[in-house]
Amino acid sequence: AQTVTQSQPEMSVQEAETVTLSCTYDTSESNYYLFWYKQPPSRQMILVIRQEAYKQQNATENRFSVNFQKAAKSFSLKISDSQLGDTAMYFCAPRVHNTGTASKLTFGTGTRLQVTL
Amino acid sequence: EPEVTQTPSHQVTQMGQEVILRCVPISNHLYFYWYRQILGQKVEFLVSFYNNEISEKSEIFDDQFSVERPDGSNFTLKIRSTKLEDSAMYFCASQAAGNTIYFGEGSWLTVV
């Protein structure tokens, strides 16, 4: 079973500043993926970024990047040049890599990010 | 861009009634999921589905719940006799052979 811990229930950042959201997880699997999803007030679940655990290089997607520390089982999300539209709940979610069968995401409790002027 | 579509977006039902939530996954996706999110709480896995059968289900997914893919395009979640505690946002998700799971916009179920 996987467990996910997001230790920051709420965070606030000023527009144009940088913020880092933390996530730690526990898994006995060696082959897995890690995801950050964003849930704005509309409550839609939107993929932000993903990381393959076998890759050492940290994933980057425009203003979003991760700091993946496999040994420490840490997967933090950095948002640069924060924008008002980044205001949302952010969920960290690992997923085991399985071939030929469905494999669920396990969600953390989320971090509510508020971007202010 | 292809997307997962869910209907209805919002449904109010009386306790004890049956509810069917519908989802149209992204075409050519193979794996399908239902999750739920009670207001203010985290997203919980309900069930996964592949090759016309359930791959995995959580403890939440008891005999009151069932899933079906009746016509090769729709993927439905049925709750036979709704309870007040079934009030939640229900998300359908689908996945191709790759590893990213895409979510629909959710169906907000209110049981009164």
C-alpha cells in the first residue's frame, strides 16, 4: 500500500514569487510514477506535471518543476512566477507502473495554495 | 484536445434512490477509474476497470456500487440505494497505455 503525506495544508504566495509544495510518500515498489494534480475552485482535476521514478532528471513543465529525491521518497513541486490562476488545491499522487492492468493513483490530502496580489 | 466527459454535472436525489453517473472516456483509452471526493476531503479511489472487468476496488466500493461499460464507449457508475454519506463529487478518469490518467470534470451528487 502507498501512503502520501502533504504536510502543508495551506500556503500563500504573492504574485510573481516562487513557492514550493512538499510531498513525501511511502511505497515498496521500485517502478512507479509521480504526479501533481491541481484542483481549482471549479473542482476539475487537472494534471500539472509527472515524473517517472526511474528518471534521475527532474521534470519541468513551463513554470512548474519538481525536486524528486528517490531515496528520501520526496517529490516537491516548485511554482515559479506565480499567477493568480495558480490558486487551487494541489494534490501529490504516486502510481505504481503496471503493464496490462489498471493501476490507481493514491492521493495526498492536498495543499491549498492562495496566490495574492 | 480529447477529454473525459461526465454527465450529469450535478444531481440531487432522495435517500434510497438509485443513481447512475455516466462517463465517456477518451477514445482509445483502455483503463478506467472512478474516484470520489467528499466536500473538503481528499480524493478517494473507488474502482478501476480494464478489459471489461474490475481490476481493483476499494473498501468504499461495496455491494451498493457497480460499474459497467455497456456499449464500448460509456462507462457508468451505479449506486443502488443512495445514502446521505454518498454525497460527494464523483470523478471518472481514463488512461491510455501510457501512464497519465485524465479526469473528467466530475459529477456532484447530493443525497437528501
